[in-house]
Amino acid sequence: FVASDDCSVMADIRQLRPNWEFVGECDNATEDNGFILASAKHWTLEQTDRHYEKFITEMIAMASAKYFIGVSTTNVSFWIYFM
């Protein structure tokens, strides 16, 4: 499971490891190249709902994971530590 606010990484990692199956919420994400707060005010209600669905799903997946590979000093990671 890949959780990222920069969904452009999905194509990169899939290309690097074509025999692996990568899943995540990025395939249906509102933001393609990273979350930009200033852009959020222009989102439709559907885009806003999709963003928060992605975010909450990723937090649950990360909190439930047996192993974590990633950056442990992000704001999201700090949230996960307390879940």
C-alpha cells in the first residue's frame, strides 16, 4: 500500500518495479502532484470529499500496517503515531 500526497510517485514506482503490485488511494486522487493548500479552495465538493476519503483511508492503512517504510517526520506520520 502506497500513501503519498504526491501521487506522481505511483507511475515512477510502478515503472521501477513492474512485477510488483502497488495499491493505494492515489489512483483516484484529487491532487496529482502533491497537496497544495491554496488549490483546495478551488475544489468542488466532490473533490474535497475525495481528498478527505483518501487521507483518512491512508491514515487507517498506515496505523494498521505491520511494517512502515517511509519518512517518519512528516505531519501525517506524527498523527499515525498516536492512532
